Amino acid sequence: MIQLSAVYLLAGALFAAFAVLSALDRNNTKRLGNALFWGLVALSFLAGDRLGDLGNGVLVLGLALIAGLGLLGRGAPATTSPEERRSLADRFGETLFVPALSLPVVVAAGVLATKYGGLTLMDPKQATLISLALAAVIATGVGLVLLRQPLMSPLQEGRRLMDTVGWAALLPQMLAALGAVFAIAGVGELIGQLVTSYIPMDARLTAVAVYCLGMAGFTVIMGNAFAAFPVMTAGIGLPILIRQFGGDPAVICAIGMLSGFCGTLMTPLAANFNLVPAALLELPDRYAVIKAQIPTALPLLIANVVLMYAFAF
Amino acid sequence: MLTLLGVAAVVVGFAVRLNPLLVVVIAAFVTGLAAGMTPVEVLEAFGKAFNENRFVTVAYLVLPVAGVVERAGLQERARSLIGRFRQVSVGPLLILYLAFRQITSALGLTSIAGQTQSIRPMVAPMAEGAVETRTGPLDAATRQDVRAMAAGTDNIGLFFGEDIFIAIGSILLMVGFLASSGITLDPIQLSVWAIPTAIVAFVIHGARLVLFDRRTRRRTAG
């Protein structure tokens, strides 16, 4: 049975390849910075469980210093020119979509077959990640054969895209780790206490509004609705909305969580959704995706307050 | 109260656009030290959590195939394909993608699409192509707006679809939290209450996409 550890081995090998190719890239003046950065990521995937907590901490410190001191450049492996791409596009036609679309098909098949079809190829708890890894390998193979691309192109083109994302690629994982430190220090409880002790919530609508806006606001600060939910629900949702006003717990929790998601759309701390795409799409403004989302997030947040008020009581 | 300095460090660090990786590490140290931990303890806690969250970074395994199809001209093809369907403009295109993303996420298929595997190689070039067909080459500001809107549409479709699926992390978190507070709920009871917000999200963002469509047309026509 395929376990998550196999996926980590694959990821480690891929990042190790990025590191080696970066080191050999004479066109990148900061090639050693790139090699070291992706090399550390490879080390984390390959040997993270054997490094110990302090070892991993030092590794993270290394990543942050390389990025923070500006030692990370952008490799430019040889790729096809825009003209070549246009003529290749005409030659291959709709075949070009096959590898890209085989990816979601394999992911969906893997997830569905494991969850409902009794497939025992992979650890059911990690079916999504393992299916994604399998699909990535299969789709790459399909692309190489169908589009007759050079054998090294997955690694070189992958490295090109990886350098486009750059340090932002590691930000989501770093923020998850920061969330753990926040949890140890009790940051969430403290903010929850501040909110509940300074805002009077004797009216039902006020309490609903404070809970929903608090979920969103707290998510903006923590970068994650999952971190906000236990704090705001223990502070306001449970004692006031459910126990005092007799609200339906299912409605309150479900819509409360979705109010948090409105916050996720508005914060740079939700880096994988908001900052990584901006880097990946090569947008000059790092916050362009957030700016595109705010006009949807704010009215939706108000709609959540209305929905909760209307359906929970 | 001092522990909140870490939150302040994050806000200030992002506001002055210091490198975010550095901001995160500084915030971790500020928070941990304020809470009475030693620097080594902070580093250990941070390293442990970093290692446990490696699955977050696994998503980059799709970069090689995304790069290969890009090398072979997929973005160009996506752009010209949409040009042949002259009646499809950027608004309806992204509304269709929004519906697709919400429905598949509601079925638990959150990983079949995404920023790396769908938006960069296919959806963003198609959206750009749909605008270009009507108005000719895009200026840099419009191109950024179209791409950012495509990326935002993916996030919105994902967030306001996935909670309808009963076995998604957030639903399980809520079930677990309520159980520990003495309230027993079935996941399905929570997930049906994600549907009203999902519909409102589709209406609000869909309306914005219609307006966005008109705006790009006016901007380039004027």
C-alpha cells in the first residue's frame, strides 16, 4: 500500500533535482542560493523525520535567511520561444490539453476508487495527496510521450516554474508552523477573551454579527479559518449564540466557518491561495489576487450574517 | 498581553513588505519569547510544526507536467481556442469555471483543479484570449486584472464548494469541536448548511464577473 512517506520521497527527489540543476545553471548569478534553498527543502522531505525538532528548526532558519537576505535568484533554463510555442500549438492542436486534463481525471479516479470503490492501492486517509502525486507522475509521462518533449524537460521546466514562485512556495508551510507557535503561546484564547469582554452582546443580531465578523477578522490575522473557529466558537458561538439564545449549532458552526473563509480571501497570510498564485501568474502587484477577491468577500460576509440570523433561530 | 506582539510583528512585517519568510520566523520568536519560552524551545516548536506540515508543499509535484505542456504551447493553444468561440466572453467563461469548481469541490474533488494545474496553464490564458478576441492586445494593467480575477475565481469556487462535502477537514473539525463540547452532530447536518452561502457566493461573484466583463470591454473600447 502506498503511504504518504512515498509521496515525500518523490517530492524530496524532485526538489533535489531542482537544487542540482540550479547549481549547474551558469545563467543565474545567484545559483548557489537557489541550490541551497531547494536543497534544504529536499532535505526536509527526505530526512525531516530524522533531523529532530531542533534540526528542523535550524533548517527553517536557513530557508528564511536565504530568502530574507535576497540570495535567491531566478533560474532561466532554456525553453521554447513564443514563436516556437505558437507553431507547436498549431501542430499539436487540442492534443495539448490531454496531459493537463489527465491530471484531474487520475486524481478523481484515485480518490473515488479508494473512498467508494474499495481500491486498496493507497492509504485511504491520504488518498487525495497520494492520488495527486500519482497523477503528477502519470500526466508527466503522458506529456513526454504525446508531445515528444525532451526527457529532461519535466525537471528543467519544473525548475523554471519553481523559481517563478520562489520563496513564496514555502510560505504556506511556514505559516502553518507559526500557527502552531501561536497555539502554544495561547494567542487565540487571548484575542477571544478581548473580543468577548469588550463588546456587549445582549442583542441577538449584535452577537451574530460579532461572531461572523470575528471569524473573518480573526482569520485575517491568523491566515486560517481553522485556527479562528475553536477560539471564536468557544468564546461567542457556544456560550452566547447556542446556549443563551438557543441557536441551531449546525447553522451557527457551518456559516461561522464560511464567514472565516471570507476572511481567508482577504489576507496575505493565506499565502497558498493569495500570494503563490500572484507569483505563479507573474503579477507585478503581490496583492493583486486579494484585491480581486475583496469585493466578493465583503458582501458575502454580510450575507452570512443575514443567513445565520434568519436560519439559526 | 505581550504574546500579541507576535501578531503585531506579522502585520507590520507584511505592511512594510519585508520578506515574508523572515517575518514569519521573527513573529514566531517574538511570540514564543513573550510567552516565556527559550529561543531553543521556540526553534524546536517551530521546526517540529514545519516538519509535520510538509504535506502543504507536496502540491508542487504538479509543476513538471505544468512546465512540459507550457513548453509545448498549451497556453498559446488555450488562448487561440477561445478566440475561435467568438461568442464566449470573459464573464461567462469564468462563471462556467466557477460553477465547475464549486460543484466538483462539493463532491470532494478539491484537488482536480487549482492555481498551478488549471489557472496558469489553461484558465488564465483562456480568459486573456477571450478579452483579446474582442479588444486586441491587452495593456499590462488589464492583463494583471484578468489574471487576478481568474485566480480569485478558483479560490472562491473552492472555498464555497468544499464545505458541502461531508468528509472535508473543516467539517470534521467542527464535528470534533462540537463533540468535545457535548453536542453530537452528523457531518451531513453541517454540510447542508454550507449550501445557502455557496449559492449566495455564486450569485455575488457571478454578478461581479458580468460587471468585470463589461468593464474590460469599455476600457479597451474607450
